[in-house]
Amino acid sequence: MTTTSTGNNARRDFYERIGALSMAPLWESMHQLVPPAPMPGYVAAHWSYEAVRPFLMESGGLITAKEAIRRVLILENPSLRGTACATPTLYAGLQLILPGEVAPSHRHTQSALRFIVEGEGAYTAVAGERTIMREGDFVITPSWTWHDHGNESSQPMVWLDGLDIPIVRMFNAGFAENGAEDEQEVTRPEGDSDARYASGLLPVDHKPGRAASPIFNYPYARTREALARMAKAGAPDPCHGHKLRYVNPANGGAPIPTMGTFMQLLPAGFASAPYRSTDGQVFSVVEGSGETRIGGDAAGKGGTVVQWRKRDHFVVPSWARVEHRVEGEAVLFSFSDRPIQERLDLWREDRGGK
Ligand code: GTQ
């Protein structure tokens, strides 16, 4: 027998001696290192906006956007506290800009997405162009582009920041710089990138260059119209309802190469079939209310049930089953690391036969 106490003692002694040379026995951790199926070390999580908003507004009295650089409350996964991670690969936070404030210009190699949760009329400037943001708009800040944000409206603006901070940290490829001025010089008229790239047309000499999309605001009005028409035209997908992915029109890929972004309409009375995929996801509720069972079994039992309303946020871990249920119509925005997983031939889904 190899598992006698003498055997175990001999092994422990061996591990200690090889430990002194910075070595370890694979056979003690093989199962965790090469698991038969994903074993995510993080949990489903939910932030109700009703609970979060007072703290967000309180932060507005504690520090200015200028002093904070970015006044953000990070949404940390309860099992990843201290890491600034919503999932092991994704950062999420809620950013507040009060009327009259400016979040000064900087750039970094991390890519960012903004999903507008509350308010209307603040701008973000990216690479010399400003765009005014409204609720439900999806805005991108590609890697290493200068960006500043300002609020010239009379109401607070809150948006969800999604960044690939954990991914860039894993690669140790993070660089950042502050701008010389708080606000970057505006060199192109508002709507310029939209005109050139957002109508099923491209500038005739456009050369595919960087992976990020040349469009930087995908307005909700257009997304919502597309979903409404889709819903009119046919039955929902049993797992997703009516779901679209945002696209870089110049290459067909995701607008941000490291993060996929999605919008789905769940029609009134819809209950989705259990579905799971290897990309952990962060959701932002745009319209309506409902509940999502996360991590239940194939028969739709067990797991955690999150009851969500407009402006809530929740996290679905990798390979956890998702089932949405709504009474009225609802719209959900989400983002994940799916484009990276697809590039690496890692992404998988399980539609439970649907
Ligand atoms: O707006 O540039 O939530 O650099 C975290 C880091 C937002 C931003 C965040 C950032 C930003």
C-alpha cells in the first residue's frame, strides 16, 4: 500500500525537501489544475441599485471627480474581495460624475466600456471626439486612447465601467499616463465616427488596423429599435430571448477585443431554458424586472435566485446555469470575456439540448 502513514510521512518529507528548491508535486494538485469541468472559485453576486445608489451619492460629497481621477465604487465579487474583480477576468464599477465635474484626461492599456445607468447629457471624449451619453448607451474606450469625461448637464450621471483590468494584470502589460490638460483637445465634430462607420458603410480606404471598433458610442435608441423589431418578427431563442451582440463593423469582432458585450430582450412572460457557457458574465438591468436562477441543476432546481430590477447589477460565474424569468418585458445588458475565450478555442456552451 502506498497510503500508509510511513508512505505519507515519506511523501511529506519529500515535498518539504523539493519545496526548498521551489518545486512541488503535480500529483497533489492535478485535479484542480486540470479539472474535468470548470470549477469557478467565485460566486453569483447581486447589487441592487436601491441599496447602492445612496452610497454612490454619498461618495459625491467625500471626493471630487477631479481629485479621485475616477470616482468609482468597485463591484467586487464577494469571494474575490481585495482583488477589484467582479469575475477573475473582469472588473466592474459604478462611476459617478456630478454636474459641472470633469474626470481628467488619461490613457491606459486597459480597455474600458461604459454602460449608462442613470442620467443624460454628460460627455466622454475619446481620441479627439466627444459623445453625449444617455441611459442605455454603450460607449467604448479602446486601449491606449486618451479619454476624459465631463458632466455639463444638471443631473448626476452614473455609468457601469467594465474593464479588462484583471486580464491586463495577468499579462503584466499595464501602462498608464495622465494628460497634460484635464480635457483633451476636441479635433473632430460630434458624430464623426458614427457617420463614417455606423451606417453599414466604411470609408473607402479604411484599412483594418486595430482590433477595437472605430465606433465609440452605440446608442440605446438604435439597439432598442433593433430588439423591438426582432421581437416582432419572430419567436425568441429558448435560452436567450432576443439577444444581439455588439460588433466592430470593420472586422465583425467584438467592439473591444477583450470583452464581449450583449443586449437581450426578454419578452413578457418569458422563462428561459437552462443555459451555461464558460464565460462569466456581468449583467446590468436596463428595463423591467425579473428573476434569474444562477447555478441551478439541469432540471431548474437549486442554485441562487437573484430578484432584479431596473439598474441592478449581477454576476453569473463561468459554467453556472442561467435561467431568466420575467412577467413584463425586460432588457438586459451584459459583458464577458467571451471574445478572448473564442480566440483561444476555449469557449463552450451548454444549451441543455435546446
Ligand atoms: O474611466 O478611465 O472604473 O481608468 C477604473 C479605471 C474607470 C476610467 C474605472 C479607469 C476608469
